[in-house]
Amino acid sequence: MKSKQKRKAIIFVSVAVLAVGAVGFGVWTIIDQRNEISSLQTSLDEKNAELDALKRDIVSNPNDAVSRLQQEQNATILDEIRQVYAIPEGETPTIATVEDVTKLTDQPFFEGAENGDILVVLNDSSQAVLYRPSTKQLVKVGPISAGAQSEAAGGSAEESEPAPEEE
């Protein structure tokens, strides 16, 4: 008889320990999820605050806001290019986006270019870099002529795309 009672007691204690463990694990999981939700909510609140500030900037001074966004985008593009190509220190490149590659078919440098590629003209070092952000690869690198340099300096990065020489 005592053996049967001991066995029942062992089973009862085992089930109780498993139940307490399961409840403890459940409580831990709930607390962990709440902490994660809290962290995500804080991050969301910060991003919303940034977005609200950006909206205020755009409404109050749209040209400055667009200019700042363009500068941030250009800095990001240059950082990506620096991962695969050494841009000389102190170089202030002219950056343009290829929007209609069909208009560039007469320029050999742009052979293989696609809409959305980025042209970076390094005026001081007389180099042009064609970069594809979608694959984070250089499409082409080559020298630019003096005429193309003055053309790049005369127009804005959005309007003119200088004609780099074919290497």
C-alpha cells in the first residue's frame, strides 16, 4: 500500500512541477512579448516624431526640406559606392540619376545602363562612375573629358548628365 501512495505522491509532485514550469514559461513568454511590443512602440513613436518634424519642415520650407533629403540620399549613395570604389578624399561629386536610358544611346559610356542607375561625376579626378543601386554594383567607371566636366559644372545634377569618355 505504501508503495502505491508513494507512486501517487511522486506522480502528483511531478505533475505539479511540470504545471508550475509550464505556467512559469508562459508568464516569461508573455513578459518577453510585452517588452518587445514596448520596444517596438517606442521605436514607432520615435519614427513618427521624426516624420512629424519632416512634415513640418516640408510645409514650412519645402525647398530646404527637399534639398536636405537629396543630400542625405546622395550621402547614402556615396557610402554605398565607397564600399566598392575608392572615391578620393575631399572630392565633391556631381550626382545624377539615369531616368530615360533611351536618351543616352548615342553615348558609349552608358551602354548597358538602366533607368535608376546613378551617375557620379568626380570632377577633381576627371572620373565618372555609373552605379546600380539595385545590385550595389559598379556598371562602368571611366575618364571624362574637359568638355563634359564644364558641362557638368554648368548644369544641375538633376538636369545634365555629362558625357564620359569610353575607356
